[in-house]
Amino acid sequence: MVQIVLIGIAAGAASALLIAASASGSLLSLLVLHLAPLPLMIAALGWSHRAGLIGALVAAAALATVFGHPFVAADLAGIGLPAWWLTYLALLGRPGGTVAGGVEWFPVGRLVIWAALTGSVVGGMFVMAPDPAGFRALLKRVLDVILRIDSEGGQAAADLPSAADVDQMLDLLVIAIPPTAAAMSTLTNLGNLWLAGQIARVSGRLPRPWPRLSDMVFPRIAGILLAVAAAAILLAELSSDVPPLVGRLAAVLAASLLIAYAMLGLAVLHAATRGIKGRGMMLAGTYATVAVLGWPVLVMTLIGLIDSAIDIRGRIASRRGPLAPRP
């Protein structure tokens, strides 16, 4: 138990340092911020979920000491508790099943959906910000800095946006940032969970077998939640009786769930390319294209939605016959 506490404290300190490093506001610091859940997840997967929880609390306490109490809620809701909860679920197992020593581990598909739900919490924090005027003022300061850089870079003053244009841009950002934050948080949680799992696996401390992405299946509730979110967005746009807040929260949930379905689309790609020569290069090229261009994620999302409706992988498997056992 002493080792778990010490590991948790070290992980929390590392996470707090990564978050504090983002205070400079540079692009590199923002990239570092996305790695803040990683130490907590490594501690949880490699030692115990209790180490991850201790790390989350230590990180929140350290940030509160340095920056003030508002960082406690932001860190716990956006980074610490989601990191602990996802690793807790990943380590859940019960007797049963025919593989992995007779242990039935928490399904990867449900884990991805939970990552989407925790991501939607982050996006919802922007929607439910206690000081909307302050949030808008912060965005305006960011835009002013960007415009000043453009002006110093030689752009003519006549080409710079007017005050009315800036207000329109602010209105757009206020609407776009929450779902974008939800989608990015979902990706960040999944990416850090994968990386932490790989680190724990290589070190021999991962207690569960590595799952096969192509076997990922979503629970039925995922489709229901996405349909409800889409209906709420539509109603908020068409009916004045539905508060706009409902539509904005629904957009946050829909954005995070669509990222989850993009992961399902990648699972379909893994299943469809199994046994094909050059499969590794094909998958690597797809991941690189999605990461660099961005918009191909919409194609993966569409494939995931189609698979959930007509079972593309099942049709492919029925034509190929039974799969070889995984080594």
C-alpha cells in the first residue's frame, strides 16, 4: 500500500507539472497539456487504480496551492477523475469467458463510450461556465493577440476584420469551442489510455491482455444517446420552446460520440484489412492521413455508423470463415 501511495503522489506531481507548463500559452505547452492524464493512467494501469485516484487528488491539490481553487474543479472534472475512471474500468474483470485465463474483462467498446462521455463533461464545462462574459472576454483577448501578430507581420490594416466581424467571430467561437473541446478531450483520453496501456504492457505490469481493436463493439445505448442528442439539436434549432442551452449541450454529447464512432470505423478498417498484404502500411497511412488532414475522420465516423447498423465486420467474417486464434 505504501508503494501505491508513493506512485500515486509521483504521478500526481508529474500531471500537475504538465498542466502548469501549459500556463505559458505556447503551442508546445498546449500539446504538453494533452499528456497530463498520462502519468495518472500509467500509475493506475501499472500498479492500481487507487494510485491513479491518489495522483488525481494530489495534482488537484498542487494546482490549487499554486494557482487557486478554481483549478481544482477544472483539473478533477477534465483530467484527473476521467483518467482514473477510465483506467478503473479498463481493469475491471470477472470470472467467465473462454479466453484470458477465464476472466471476462471490461469490453473495449464500452470503454470508448465512457471516454466519449467523460469528454462531453469537458465540453459541458464550457457551456455551463459560471462567467460567460468572462469567457467571451478571454476569447476576445486571444483574437486581439492573433490580429496584432497579423498586423505586425505586415498585413494591411484595411485587411484586418472590423469590430463587427470580430463580434461575429466571437459568437462562432462561443458555439464551436464546447463541442470541439469535447471531441478533443475524447481523443486525448483515448490516446493517453492507449499509450499508458502500451507502456504498462511493455513493462510487464498490465494485468489484462491487450484487446484486439477489430473486435470492438458498442452497446446499444450508444446509438440511442447519439439519436437523442441529434433530436435535441434539431428541436433547439426549430422550436423556440426548447432552450438554446439544451441544443448546445446536445451538440457537445454528439461531438464526443461521433469521435467514438470514428474509432469504431477504424476498428472496421482493422477487420477488413486483416490478411491483406501491406496491411501495416495501409493502416499507418490511414492514421497519418486522419491526423494530418483531419477531415477523413468524418469518413471513419460514417463507416462506424454504418457498421453499427448493418454489421460490416460480421458480413466480412462470414465470407472469410473463422479467424485464426490470436497468439
